[in-house]
Amino acid sequence: MKWSNQKPPGLDNIFDRHQRPHAIGGDPVVLVDGAAHLTLANAISDSNAESSGLYVHIPFCPSRCLSCDHLALVEHDGAVIDNYLEVLASEMMLMAQASHTPIKVDRLHIGGGSPNYLEDIQLAKLMASIHSAFEITADAEISMEINPRRTSRAQFELLQGLGIRNLHLEVRDVDSNVQNELGRTQSFSLLEDVYGMARDMNFDSVTMDFLFGLPGQTSSSVKDSVSMIAELAPDVLLCQQYTRRPHQFPHQAAIDEGAMPSLAAKLAIFNSVVVGLENRGYVWVGLNAFVKQGHPLAVAQQNRTLEYNTFGYSAVKSAQTLGAGIGSVSEIEDVVAQNYIDVDAWKIAVQQGHLATQFLVETTEFELARRSVMRSLMCNVSVPVSSLVTPKVAELVDSLESQGYTEREGGFVYLTSLGRLALPHFWSDSSPRFRWL
């Protein structure tokens, strides 16, 4: 796929709306609800799901890079971390108690922050509390986000002993100039060592993140970065667009706004990523993931069964997902709920004996249909015309078509080449706070 030197039709709206995530697809309505915890507890109680996904958030980091847009806390006091883990264990037990039957978990992801910043005993306690609250299936897919600068072979051995078979390395970019802009030092030789250890120890998969739109990035520098990443050969590369938001992440004010690439440059950067990875044999999955040939996500997309939920892309449909820890998101049928972002408010809620849910996504007919259509387009690059039964959703898709992002053929609405290149700038986000739909 090539990017034209001329400005494609439909890009006017991209340049007009580049500060608003998901603007082209409509924004979900998020409500602060004092009874949100009851809504989530009732959803868990009423659920007939045979299994569940579970996301556990560990917010702690040894330091914060300037681009950080995760829900992270810099903390060096082990007692504070221990207290968080104790409250987290209580929260997960409250979830388990809300269900009439044991909750079986077939997919577990531990994110952050830097979860592997925890001491060995803390990691062991974390996994023990998860197993105490939930029934982890024998074939569960268990993954953890890893800060490459904080790991070792001994830690990898511990993680394997705790059942963690899938690693997600938080890298952002391998270009040294970009890393300097971020105040983040992470040599390529270090990444080579970490990847080598992971391969030698036969972890099931290694996923890596790559952000486009970082300060100092250019389409030329990204070509070199893609070449270096291809040498590491991660099983999955997740590409998320980065937006500087100093009003929400005050430390980002230290990033020189003048060093940020323009949206036109970001479009060229993402195109360089697509072309570079496809030329090296990777398959473009959904809007912003790239996987090796034959990967389950590639097979699922080919079979039109690729799914998207609060975890991200999945080759199998998740009946429901539960989120534990600050800011975590749960999704059970038409209930989408997010925990308190403030750690003290989260702790108070759990200590009062109820789930720490603060926000609900409005579950109108339009919102449910909007989310379904967007996810179908994201995952399988198409959606049946017959599914556009809600007038406002039909208007939304008509708007996409008028801008050149979609086209209709044979009873389906398909993303165009322009749509696949442009929409990742709105329907993906490096910040989990803005990522879920």
C-alpha cells in the first residue's frame, strides 16, 4: 500500500478533528453514577457467561517518562505497594462474591504502570490473590506488561513459574533521538537481550507496542525503527497513535510542542510503518496491529471472526471482561463500567465493602449499535448493511462513506484504503484512558 503525494479526498475532516479521539465515530457518553457499583455487581450476578477475561491494573513505576499517558504512580515505598495489593485482593474477592457461581477466567492480562517493578514476593502474592478469587482455567492465556529496563532472566523464570506465558513489552520507539525527547533511555542492545531471553525460555508470545506521533519522529526515522523491530521479530506489534495532552497528564508539558509531528507527518509516519512491516512479511490486522503470518489474529481476520474488547484484539469471543485496580474497565453484555481513577477513592470504595466503580458508559440503543459497528469495522474491515438498523448509526456510516473512509458493495460496508490509513489516528490511542470504545 502506497501513500499518495497528493492530499486524498476526505482528509479535511481529519485535520479539523485531530484533537478528539474517536471523533469520526462519535464519542461514547460516560456518566458518573453513584450507584455504578450496584449496576456492575448486578451484572456479575445475572451473568450466565461460562468464562471471563480479567484485567488487573498495577499502576506503579520506578520513574515516569515525559510521554507517559498510562494511569501510573511513581512509588518507591514497598509498604504502599503492599497496601495496594491488599486492597486489590479484596476488590477481586468482592467480584467473586457478586457471582452465584465461581468465575472462570480464561484470559488474564496484568497491565500498568510497570507490573514487573514489583518485588518477587509481591508478584507471587498478586498471583495468589487472583487464584484465590477466581478459577483460572488450565489453558488460560496469561500475559503481563513488561518494562524491559526492569527485568532479568531470574524474573522471567519467576513469571513462568507463576503461569505467565505471554509478554507485552512497553517500548514506544527504538530510535535513540525519540527516546531522548521522551527522557527514556532504552538501548537496542538491551531489547535484543530481553527478546533473546524470552525466545530462549520459550514464552508463548512476545508483543511489542510502537507509538506513532511521538516528538522527534519522522517518516524516515520510523523506517529505520521498523527495520530494527523486524530484527527482533515480535509476534505482535501494536501501533497506537500518540497525542500530547498536558491538561490531563501535566508532566507532558515538558515535551516541546514544536517537536511534535503534524497530523500530515503522522499520516506519513503510519504509512511508513504499514509499508515497512508488510514488506517484511507481517500481516496488517484490524486497524493498528501487525502479526506474523499464520498468527491466530490473522487467521481470525481472514475468517471474519476477529473480536475487539477492553483487552484489545482477540481471536476468540470473550463472553465478558472484568477489570480490577484503579481505572480498570469491566464489560458485561451492555454494561461498561470503569473504576475510580483516584487511588484513594478506589481504596475507600473497596474498604466500604463494594465494587470501586465510578463511571458507566451510556447504554442507549444508539451507543450499543455504534460500538458494535465500530468494532466490526476495526476488526474485520467490514460490517453488514443489514446491521445498520439504528438511524443515527446509519447516518454515522453514511458520514464515513461521504468522506471516503468506507464504501458499499454486495450488502457490506467496507473500509477503504484511505479509511484504514486514516482511522487509526482516531480509533486507536496510546492512552488506555481513551482507548476503550
